[in-house]
Amino acid sequence: MIADKMRPLVENNSAIRAMFEEGKKMAAEYGAENVYDFSLGNPNVPAPESVKQAIIDIMNEEESTMVHGYMSNAGFDDVREGIAASINRRFGTHFHGGNLLMTVGAASGLNVILKTILDPGDEVIVFAPYFMEYGSYVRNYDGVLTVIPPNTENFQPGLLEFERSITKRTKAVIINTPNNPTGVVYSSETLRQIGAILERKENEYGTSILLISDEPYRELAYDGVQVPYVTLFYKNTVVCYSYSKSLSLPGERIGYLVIPDEVEDSKAVIAAAAISNRVLGCVNAPSLMQRVILRCVDEKVNLSAYNKNRELLYSSLKEYGYQCIKPEGAFYLFIKTPEDDKKFCEYCKKHRVLLVQGSAFACPGYARIAYCVSYEQIERSLPAFKRIAQEYGLKAVKEDLR
Amino acid sequence: MIADKMRPLVENNSAIRAMFEEGKKMAAEYGAENVYDFSLGNPNVPAPESVKQAIIDIMNEEESTMVHGYMSNAGFDDVREGIAASINRRFGTHFHGGNLLMTVGAASGLNVILKTILDPGDEVIVFAPYFMEYGSYVRNYDGVLTVIPPNTENFQPGLLEFERSITKRTKAVIINTPNNPTGVVYSSETLRQIGAILERKENEYGTSILLISDEPYRELAYDGVQVPYVTLFYKNTVVCYSYSKSLSLPGERIGYLVIPDEVEDSKAVIAAAAISNRVLGCVNAPSLMQRVILRCVDEKVNLSAYNKNRELLYSSLKEYGYQCIKPEGAFYLFIKTPEDDKKFCEYCKKHRVLLVQGSAFACPGYARIAYCVSYEQIERSLPAFKRIAQEYGLKAVKEDLR
């Protein structure tokens, strides 16, 4: 009954999701407190209290047929304007409500913009390590993925390889900063260079190349690190945002696309994106959550909880002899594995430590630790991490991986 | 910037949505009370009070990271089991939670199942008049739509034409009962015959053909009419359900697929559908709304409001000389137009009456009136309907269109 085209998707089902399902089974078998599941980016920090209050207030104050009803496929006008104003205040941009399209999370936003711009055979460039589902999203529209190998020096994108990989068929580039799985934040200098390379190539080929900035981790940055706003560096940029992490609402599927006026054919692109949103079956972003966002537009989850996790985990792992970069954003640590990453992750499972192999991000030799878990889980897991390090004979080294 | 493949979608944007947007503009210009907008199936009857209470209770009783968090791509286990039990109680079926997959409304459910089963060139049969977006959904996966012409006698599907149209490449058939736009409910006899024809053709060609029952209007039936449960008539049936109409939650995008054990390769199909749900970018159905459904699984909107609308509109239109079938379900009236349907709908706009032309459902010569509006709007609109009838010289006829 299943399509032939669907089979590779079934056979190569997400390693992250497979680990998540396995974690649930192990928790049922051994007790949740005895399984150290670091596999999925499912926030442990609760949504801000203001989200709960907004939901209750909306139910009591706003009319049912409006709160739960259809609106334009792009979303409620007041919500789009409210978000545009908030972005403008924070980043000095000049967006209006018409630049925004509310989406069913960032994953759906990516699908919407890819459907809008991709013809079969069009190429989309990503930088390893990257979220593997990008490949499925691109193939949904018969696009071809071009993967730039990882720059394991500092996990900023490899720009020489990037420039060489752009062809006449390059239609889009997806970046993700703060990055999943490395936690690295792309610097202003990196973004400036990416923009310059794209402009050069657009001129050389007479084409238009869309830079798609996937930003679910924008608000999760530590040590005062600023995450530059990508539209300020290159005109053909579309931002793909989600409240999954910034408000701990991953299950609610609420996010947006920003399609600035500066994007070529901007008006046509946003009109077409609204149609993509509809014909892909989303129709519109969930309505109550749109209304919640309007009331919580400048709210954030408690970042200090993630930061506390980051500090404990990073310092402990370094002490045990693991090699990794100290992440500046998101809630992931990306460690070098002492043997083949798949074997290493299998080995860790014996200690009931669940990680995701770097191969699942096109970066073998590493493993991702999602530290969006309770502080207690990290504390409880440390002896297991220590034992694994000892069993591999790891030795602490002072200098960072970088 | 836009894909060539996207252009026809932009050029043939939904007539329904275009009319909805035009209605909003006209309301701003003339005042909402002076525009009789019957274009969109956007329920005017509020969600049941129990939905509001469930939302508030969940916020107060359940934990934030669970309510708003990720779960398996198929949805929360307890929600799927609760819905399965409810269907079993009502229709004598034998589903379990594993047969259900929570979706971002029915439109997304259709996309999920079509992505799961369609290879390029596979054929999908629909019966005119049909919801035109089916065509876009099928083309998303490079399927080919086969349209069975309308049976304007009684708007039950034309079964002779149907049997003749099934080929070796037929992979699916979409039915929609209670029907948008006619309000007709497919009889048990119709479903029995559809099932028999499909079985015959499966045997003849050695193929598997999936019957997809799109059922957002299942709960909206009047005069005690029963809507037969389609899985009872043919084993390769998948049900695509939405709470958009039954609980007046169209903006929330919450629904489900039922993939019974009897479907060929059932286990593989449901596993693949969960992957489709993820890679299309929905990831999962909105989480809070899933939890709401569990608490409101047997609730329904106030149907008597729609019924009151139906009775007033039907009897008035008949009196003025319009020809139509009395709808048994959904919230649409499908009238015969006294001239070309597009011209007629343009003409009605002069009287600020907004309808959707039958051509938008592959059934020219008719127009759809969505009566999911306030009773007052219907009362206020009657003089306009009467004037239009007089201007066209319509005369009341006793017998129904049927």
C-alpha cells in the first residue's frame, strides 16, 4: 500500500526519533530516573507562567468563534503586526505585518518556503552538521541537497567549500544559528561573508538565491552572546522562526516566516507562501496559540536553567576527558566520540545514557547531548559519563576542542 | 523567486478564499451587517462551553512540559485510545489507539495519507462536485486527479462512470460525506456499491485501492439522518476526520486519521503516515488541542442553530423560486443558478450577497451557500435573495430539485 517513494523515508527513519521512542521504552522498563535520555530537543523548562495566564485570559475575554475560527491563511493581522513590531524593536529592522506568515512551527515554515520556491532539480545547500530532516523537506519538492562538509575546527560554516558548491541551479541555502547540534552561534563576520558570496554568485549566474535562516534557538544564547539578525546581512533572506524553544511550546506547532520587502518578488513570494501553507494542509497556524503569542510576544523561558545545565555538563565532561566546544547557544553539546559514533552511542546505551550519533547530522565522529533536561538528570547521569570515559581511557585535556 | 511549479497554484488560487478575503474588504467598506457573506465554511456557532472549561482545567491541572511538549509523531497515546473507544462505542467498530494518528486538521490528514501512498502518476478518483483543494493535495505528490462528473439527479456519486474510470494506476478514491458543497449524505447502499466496485477492480487488476473518507461534517446531520461509518463497508478504508466543524475549532487544526488493522499493510501504513506527518513539517497535531479532545471526545456543537438556519434558508429560497436539494448534512445549500454560475455570483455581489460558484467544485451551473452564519444574517439577507430571484424572473416550483 505504501508508495515506493516513501520507502527510503521509512527505512531511514529519524535516528533522533528512534532514540526518543527507545528512551520511552527503557524508562518503562528501568524507571525514568534510571535512564539518562539526552536524545530529543524536548524542553524540560516549562512555558513561562504568562503563557498559562494568557491562555486562561483569552478563554475568558475573547470570543470563541474568533479565537478558534479561520482567519487568512497567513495568520491573524494583529498577531503578525505585533510580532513585526517586536522584531523591529529588538533588531532595528523595518518589518510590517505583511512580511509575516504564521506557520505550524519552523518545520512547517521550512516546508512552506521550500514548496514556494523549489522546482524539481533545484539545489539547496546546507552546512554539516545539520538537522537531517532538511533533506526530507528538500526532497518533498524534488529538490537536491548539497552538503558542505563540517568545519570541525570551530563549526562555523566552511566558506571556501560553500562558494565552490554554488551552481546555476542553487535556489536556496539553509543556515541554523544558534546551531543544532553544535550550539555554535554564527558570527556577524560569518554572515557578512555568506551574504557577500551569495551576491557574487547571483551576479555571476544571473540567478536569485534565497538564504533561509532557521532560527528556533534564537533566544537561547548564553554569556551575553548576541545572535545577529540575518536579514541585515543579505537581502534575499527569509527567517524561519518557532516558539518551540523560546516559549517551550514544541508540541503546539507555532512559528512564523519573515519574508522582508527586500526579497526579490517579495509580494508574490508571501502570497504564494500563504497558498503553500494552505495546500500543504496546514491551512493556518493554530489559532489560539497565535493569540497567545500576541500577548506574550516579548516573553522568554527561564534561560538560567539551561545555562546551569550547560555549565555543569560542560565542566564535568571536560574533567572526565571528553572533547567538545563550549556551546554559546541552543541546548546541545556536541562531543567528539572516542570511537565510531554509532558504536559509541550503542555503548553508552549499556549505561542507559541515550545520545544521538553525529552521523545523524552528517558529522560522524561526534555525538549530540540534548541538555534540555532536569538538572537532577544531569547530576544523576554524571557517574555514568565518568564510567564511560574511564572505560575508554579518556584523559582530561585543558585546551578546548576549538 | 517563485517556483514554476507554484505558478498555476497562484494563478488559480482558491475561489472560496478569494471570496472570503473580498468579503472582509466589503465588510470594512459597507459595515459587516450590510454584507451577506456566505462564502466560507467558518462556523458561526461557538465551540461548546465544555471546550473552554477543558482548556482552563488543563492549564490548571496538567504539567506545562507535558501539555505543550513533543510526543510521538502519531500523537498522545491516551488521546488516541480515548478517541478509538469513542468511535467503537458509537459505530460498533473495533479500533485501538494504534489505528489513530492525530493530524493538523483533515486537510493535513489528507496530505499525510496521500504522501504515504502516492507515487508520481498514481491516480486518485474524486466525485464532482468536490472540494477543489483535493486536486492540489494530490498534485503535491505528483498524483493525477480523475474527476467523475456530477450526478445532478440527487448528488449521490455516479457509480457507472466510477467503475469505468478505475484503472491499474488507481491508488485511491476520496469521498466526502456529508458532502461539501451539496449537503448530501451518502447512503449505506451507495457505500456498499462503492466497496463492491473497488473489490471487483482490486481483484481484476491485482492492485490495492485505498478509499479515503474525508469526514469533517460527520456530526452535522439533520432530521435524524444517520451517517454510515465507511470502514464497515470496505476493508481498505482510511478515515480522515477533523474537529473543525463538530467542535467549531477550524482555526486550531486538530483532527485524526483512522487506519484500521484491516487495511493492507496496516502497520507499515500507520508507521509511514507518522513519518509523513513529521517530514511534511507538522511533526505532530497541536498538543494542547489533543488534550482538549480527550476531555471532550463525545461533545458536539449546538446543531439546532445550524438546523434553524437550514430550515429558514431552504424554505425561503424555495419560495423565491430557487431550485435546490434540501441538505441532510454539513452546512451548505447548493442552488441551481439561473445563468452561468460565475456571472450569477458576480451579480449577487451587487446585492452584497457572497456565494461561491459551482465551478469552484467542478460543478458549473450551481452555487454554494455556506449557512454557518448567524440566523440574523440569514434574516437580513432574505430581501436580497428575493430581489435577485425577481430580477432573474424565478418562479416558485413545488417539487424539489431531486
